[in-house]
Amino acid sequence: MQHFPKSIESHLRTAGLAATEILILRHMADSSAYTLRQLASRTGKSTGVLDQAVRKLVLRKIIHRTNMNGVPSYTLASPDAMTRWINEQSREELTMLRRKEQDIHNFFKSIQLQKQRPQLDFYEGVEGIQKAYRQLIQESSDEILGFLPMEKGAYKPLSFWQQGWTKERRRQHIGCRIIAHDSANGRRLQSRDDLEERKTILVPVSDCPIRVSQFIAGEAMICVDEKQQQACRLHFPHFAASQRSLFESIWTQHECENSDAEDVISSLDSITLSELEFCSPISVPLLCGHAR
């Protein structure tokens, strides 16, 4: 037989047989015995090349060596010899694939475990704080949540807040919600919400007793103390999730309170002077006070 079907040759190459070994098997497929010289004349290969290929096939127990008149000759071991060898190769390949699969699984599992471990980074100085703010953009994919202590006096905690990264946040369409202390600086911050594409809710200090700016972005928390020009980043998914829940709880509570207050004022605005005449002397001042 001069040729195997292409599919068979492809399977043999995939199993690890070299071209010369497949060439030898072509001529031994009829179960005839051949010496190296006979194989060389039939295949056009040198006896040295054929000797190496034949040795490998003998070791694999695919062909069998016999001596005829003192001259070694080779023949196919049995019709099932190739099938047995392919089965062995398949088992070895399957074992190797399973080992690779386990190695890959262990590798990515270790990455995931490492990702869940707390990681703390420190930043100092003006450049350090600016780097921390830029880190917020990198950490977040959709929204940044922040707690801001809006202190009174000459100190303006918005100095770094308003630099650079706000424009970058808007460019990347990253939302921002802020819970700030109810103070003059807090109201000034809230007045710029439309310009900064941000939403701010003001709360009493007692409801949010924080002393440094805190931001939640993705699975990380970033704290900034602009007075001391220090910042830190804590990558801790569980802690970030708990802080996110705290933020949402305070946000929802005060958003509902603000909505209720607006409804009351709206309802009082709709009361006419004629309707006020039927109110008691005590209730009129109270209503007027609410309307103011």
C-alpha cells in the first residue's frame, strides 16, 4: 500500500508518529516482512534513517523484529498493535490534559484568593492625593460613591476634588453620588451638582460622623485626608460591599425625608387664603411657618 487515507495519516501524525514511521507502516500494512534494505529500496530512504524509525516502532510494539537466515526483518506486530498503541497514547494524553486542567484551575483559584485578600496602599503629598483620585477612575466601572466632611473655616476640602479627575470621570461616563455634611461648604458643593454631573445629599454630622473624605469605587475604598496630604487605598471586596450598603441606607433614608418635606411644602402652597380662614388660630401660624 503506497498511501493511507488522509484522515488516517492525520490521526497518526496527531498521535505522535513521524513521517518516516508512517511511511514504513504503509509498506508493512499488508503484514509482509521486510529487511532494512528492502524498505530502503521501496521508500527511497537511507538505511540509517530507516533504522532509527524502525527502532522507535519496535519500542512502541507496533512492529515486530524477527531473524530470517541471520538477517533481521520487520513486520507489523498484529492488526490490533496500532489500536493498542493509540489507546495508550489517548490515556496518556487524557491524563496530561486533566493535569493541565487542574493546574489552570489552581492558578486562577490562587489569583481569586489573592484578589480577596486585603491590600493597602499609601499615598502622600499633593501628587499622592491626585494619584489616589485618579485611582478612583480606574477602580470604578459605573459609579463612585463618596462621604465628604464639609468643614467650616478657611480650609476647603474641594481643592483637590475639583482638579482634573472630575472631567475625566465625566468623559468616561462614570456617575457620582455624594453624602456630605450639611454646612455652608456642603451647600456650595450641592449647588454645583448639575455642572459636575453629580448628585449630593446633605445630612447632619450626627448621621454621618466622618472626619476624612471616603470613596467607594468597585471593590476598593479610598480615604483622603487633604489637611495632612495623605491618602490610602484599601482593596477589600467584603469591606467595600459593607460600606456601599451603609451608603445606600443613609442615602435612601434622607432621600425619602427630602421627598416628604417637598410634598408637605407643595401641599401647603396649594392652600388658598379663603381656606386658611377656616383654620384655627393656632394652626394658621403653624401652617404659615411651614410655608415659609
